[in-house]
Amino acid sequence: MTGRAGPYVRKVPSGRDGLWASSRPRLARLDIELTERCGNDCLHCSVNRPAGDAGARAREWTAGAWLDLLKQAADLGCLVVRFTGGEPLLRDDFEAVYRGARGLGLRVMLFTNATLVTPRLARLLRDVPPLEAVEVSAYGMAAESYEAVTRAPGSFAAFRRGLGLLREHGVPVALKGAYLPPTRRELDELEAWAAQVTGSPDPPPSALLFDLRSRRDGAKNALIAGLRISGDEFVRVARRRGEAVLDEWRGFCARSGGGGGDRLFHCLPEGRSAAVDAYGRLQHCLPLRHPGTVCDLGAGSLREAVTGFLPRVRELRATDPAYLERCGRCFLRGLCEQCPAKSWAEHGTLDTPVEYFCGIAHAQAVAAGLLAPGEKAWTVADGAERAKRRRRP
């Protein structure tokens, strides 16, 4: 495809050394947190710093540094880059970084609240399409509920204006919500409206489970924890559209293969994805900020980090007795949110069980007929067989 600003397709010779390993890219996707700063101050957000945080802004990588990193990613075979934040559109140089990514032939996933979308940016996304729908967070159907979440006066009008510009310019969008006290009564209305906006019959995803701050600075954690719903309510909301979700949950458990022993990392086991924060620090994923799992790209190349550092991180093993006894033997691994990043945010370790997510997974398993009420999954000897049978024990 050729946009008005030039060619935006990259041809990759399959035999070229350095681009493909075992017929697959060494790095399929790169997540980039362009900034932690945001004009909103959402109740549930585990990331954001104030838009005017001069210290954070001064430490952020420059556009030139990002463009160099994107070139390194493309050389490793990367095909998709996700720009997120904070609010990535706060960056004055966002357009330069975006054009650089598309000029390398990368598909761009853009996560935004749309409050900073301008006519110029909407034209750019029309003329140089990201090749992925722009994902827009919708935090309420009216100013009252929306701004009760964002805690930013005027943000609802800015959101609707920005979303309108994207639609006016024909930029595909995907909407997503958050199940929070100010928005819980609006879930049906949000889904109906989203279908009109996107043209998709599928309901937009809404965040139901919220992470504590992986920065572990203590800020907002009590607030975020107070927003969390119970396992029973999670199940009730998930079952709103019928019982098919129960079969999905059984399928997750059947495919996960039971407990994972002392292995910590079960996501993306082949390491085809990586993440970089606003200051050039690479992680397995953006929420994982344990010092032993972070690599400063200012001191080395992306290739070294992806081929050397990250494989060593993925080989880390659990030593916490509670993890080994419970998580290591639990057949609900396909349902449970437990992971090193969650453990780090909650406990400052990589392998301490997170009781909240354990409770959610057990509520799902009871609803799906995989456990009896009060039964603990790690004590069940035939858990994998129950999931495969997909019937009530």
C-alpha cells in the first residue's frame, strides 16, 4: 500500500539472515509506552503521571531514540508496534514517531483516550493508516459518569470531539470500557452505542479486574483495590450474554495442561514480544518492573536484549513454597491472572500467590462446574480431566 506520504509496506526476504529465525521473526511485536503522563487521572489507572510532570517528561526518550529502536525492531523481523501510555498523544513528537514506524512498514496499534485527537492527527491516520483499528477508551456515556472516572473536567467533551474526528475521517476505531462504580449501570448502553460507532456486533471489551501500580510507589493502590469486584460479581457480569462463556472457561483449563510446577512465565513462551517503557527500559511486558527483569537499552542493543536477556528472564523459576504448593499444582492456570507481573505489583516478588486473582479463578471454576463450592483447585487430582470432559463433576 502507498499512502499520500509515501510507501508504507516493507518486503521481507524470507532467507535474509537476522530477520527470520526458524522461519519466524525473532520479535513479532514491540509494545512501547511513549509516556507515563496523561491529562486524565482515572480512578483505576495503574500507570499515569500528571500531564505536566516535568521530571517524567525530561527523562522520556526522544523521538530520535525511538526511531532508532524501531529500526532495530524491524531488523529483528518485528511486524507490529503498539504505542500506549499514559496518553501517547501527549508527546509533541508523536507524529514523527508514528510516521517513522509506518515508514518501516510496521503495523501500528494505537491506544488512546482520544481527548487530544486534532484534525491534523485524524488526517494523518486517514492518509497513513495504522493498519489496526485505533483503540479508544470510553469511560462513560455522559459527562457525569465519564469525569467521575477520569477526574478531569472537560475530558468528556474532548473525548467525544476526538472520537468524532476519527470517525469523520474514516479512521477505524475499536472501543473499550471499564467496569467501575460510576459506569456499571451504563454497560448495556455502552455496548449498544459501541456497535453503532464501530459497526461490529461484538460487544466492546470492558476491564473488570484492575492491577495495582507496578511502580510500587504506594500511590493509588488503596483506591484501586477498593474498586475491585468479587468473584461472584465477575461471573455474573461475564454471563450476561449467555452460558457460552462457561464453555470458554472450561476450554481454557483444558488447553492449559494443568499446573506449571516451578515455571513462572507461561505467556508468550517463545519470546516473540517485548515491551519498552518511556525511559528506554525493556521488560517482558510493561507491568513487569522487578529490577531483575528490566534491561536498560541505553546500555545495549535491542538484539542483545531480545536474544540474550529476555530468554534468561523466561527461565526464572519459582521458589516460594506457597506458589509451588498452590499455583504450581493448580489446573486453573488457563483462567487465573496470576503471573510474575501481578505478583510484583501486589507483593514485590515474582512468585507470591495473589489471593484476589486466585479467588476470581475459583469463582469461574465453580460456575463452570469444574469445582465444588469451597474446593481448592490445587487439591484436585483429576482437574485436567474434568476440564476436558467439560461437564459438572
